[in-house]
Amino acid sequence: MTDYKSIIKSNAFCLVPWIHQMIDTSGAHKLCCVSQGAILKKDDDSDYNSSRNELKDSWNSNHMKSFRKKMLDGIKLDECDSCYSDERVGRTSLRQNINGGWLNSLGEEEIKDRIIYSLQNNYEVLASPVYLDLRLGNLCNLKCRMCHPFSSKQIADEHYSLLKNNPDYNEIYDSMDIAWPNDSSLIQEDYYNDNMNSEWYESNLLWDELIEMIPHLKRVYLTGGEPTLIKNNYKFMEAIIERGYNKKLSLAFNINGMNVNDRFLKLISQFAEIQINVSIDGIGTGNEYIRGNSEWEVVDTNFQKLMSLDNVKEDWHRSPIKLFVNSTIQVYNILDVKNLLDYVTNCRLKFKKYIDLDFILLNNPKFLNVGILNKKIRTKCIDLLDEFLNESSHLYKDDSITLNSVHAVKNLMSEEPTNSHLLKYFMNYTEILDKSRNQTFSNALPELYEMINE
């Protein structure tokens, strides 16, 4: 496929390999945050990692060029299945957001130049990346039930301890297709320790390169871990401000709402455009149950603090701070969807600010994926979403992320159950974590508990 227009319209094409680089919490260079198993490899099959490699080493590596070639040839990447799954049920995927958003913000001529150059030069891209996803370690104050050890030190400590001491927990992870397919790090503590204990994010190699990249960047996504706890995120923001680029690039954060501190608020106020995604997976007890160590009163207070900021506006396009609630749709919160939607809607009305709720559709671990749920629970979820649409859809724009998310979950829950055989692993996992955390499924989520056990 050599025609530019045909390339960008292909459902196999994504701009990510032409404009974006990512460093995950272990220092590994990845294709993007939702790609599955797409750590960039050298020709000897070792990983590119910021503890020993610069980002420019992997930018035009053979592995990265192979991704570009397949996309240009119209071949869907296995690593991109998460986006294709979203698109199947009508949710606007990251691929679609990247393609549409960056064609507008970077300009069609710049995008065309990058693609044509790569076609003519063995799939290399001469221009620098303009979008950086930076995850400077897995320091986090929460241990969310659906989270990966590489994203939270607290999850990692609990997970590897349970693997050592609980045979039933071991059984869940013995078969990779039950949890995260093809992710052997979940059963190899040595691999985790080797990759997560290097403090790669303190190296001069990394920081010299990041400082050098600042003039070329248009957007930086900072998460973790919990980004408000990671001190090097503040270091990077201060470096951007010192060099005068805080009005020329945008920052995005995923935060858990437990640590909205004054230093964070002061720094973000100095940028022309900020996106803050607050992760909330339930209301009250539901959120505390799913997101271990979370305190609903603190999260609610901090979210209202964000809503009160002058830089959050009623007109989304004129708002320097764009505020979102991200909810990961999974077994635990499938009957809390309307409560989440009502919470966001009430906040919009109370503060007269524009915010959206984005439902993130969980793929892994598979035993928490809503595909395991029976038809009665699916029907209940759809009824709750229809109730919201009847009551409140007029308050949202037709193209809003909120309404797109609602219809995507409705479509997902209208499908036939899949992987219902994994329900027993869900129950085992839940019982083990309940015991470890002194929680009780039936107390925290009584309606869901009853409907699963009918």
C-alpha cells in the first residue's frame, strides 16, 4: 500500500510508530501503552531499556521498522488487539484517537512527510517523536485488583508473596491464558526484581536525552505508578518550565485521586494545556474494594478540588485543564456503571464545568473481563445504562466520550458470554485477595455477589 490517503484510512494503520515513544515502568521501550507484549527488541532478542539504551536507539530499530512496514502493508498487528476489540463494540479506540487527533494537531503535511519518508527509506523516520509516554517507576499508594505488578509496587509485593505462599493463587497464574496471555513476568519474581530494581529513571543517560527532546515534544503523558508520588515527574515538569516550553507542549496524567497536592497543582497551572484523568472505579465502598487502600472521602474531596480550579472551564475547547474520570470496566464494577455516570453528571451540574467519563474496557486479567458474566447480569447492566440515557443523555454532546463509552459497554454486554469457565478463577482470586486484605466481596458488592451466585 503506497497511496497516502489509502494508508491513513486503513483499519490496520496507527500513527504511533511515526510520532510516539513509550518507556514503561521497568525502563523498557514499548510500542504504546495498550499494545500487548510489544516491548521493542534488538536483533539479539534483548530488550531496549533506558537503563542502557537511548530512545533514539529503538526509534529506527529493526523491530520498530517491522511494525511500520506491517501497518503500511495493511496488516493488523496482533499486539494491537486491544484497539481492535474496542472498535468491535463501537468504542473509539486509542488508535482512532491518535490518528484523528494528531492529523489535526500536527498537520496533515507533517504526517504525510513522515509516512512518505519511511516508505522511501526502509521504514525509517527521520523526524523526532513528538509524543512521549513516560512511566518513571511503579511507586504507587494503591493496589487495585485488576492492576499489574509492574504498575504498582504494592501489587507486586502482594502478588509475589501470594505466589510463594498460596497454592490456590499459584494455580490461577500457572496457565497464562487465564490471566495475562504470554506474560511470564507474572510468575517470575527474579525477572521482576531484575527489571524493577535498577533505578533506571535516575540515570544521566535518560535525563540528558529527555532534556534534549523537550524542544521537539508536543505532548507528554506521565503516569506510573501514581504520577503525583513520583518525584522525577516534578523534575521533568520543572525542566520544561525552566526552558520555556510549558506553553508549547501539553501534559497528560492518570492519577488515582488520593494525592492532589499543592506542588502538583502549582506546576500544572503553569502549562497551557493539561489533561487529568482521575481513575475512579466505583462509588464509595465499591471504589475502596476495587482500588485497595483508596479512601472514598479523600478521592471525592480531591476530585471536587480539581473541579473547582479556575482552569477547568464549562467550554471544553477553552479549558486549559481538561478533566476526565476513567473507569476500568470489569466484573467488579459492572453494576456500578450508573452510579459512576450519575456521580460525574452531578459534578458537571454542581460546578458547571465540562468533564467526561471514559469507560476503559478491561482485557486482562481475563478472569476479571466482563466476558465471563452471565446473561442476567448483562441485562441488568444494559438496563442501568438505558436508565442513564433516558435521564441524562441530553446533558452531553452527541459526540462526547461519555456517550460513546455508554454505547460501547451496552454493545459489549449485548454479546454472548465468553470464557464463563473462568468464573471459578474469578471467585478464587477474589476470596484470596479478600483474605489478604481483610475485605468481603458480599459486603462490598452485595448485588453482584448475589447475582453471580444464583
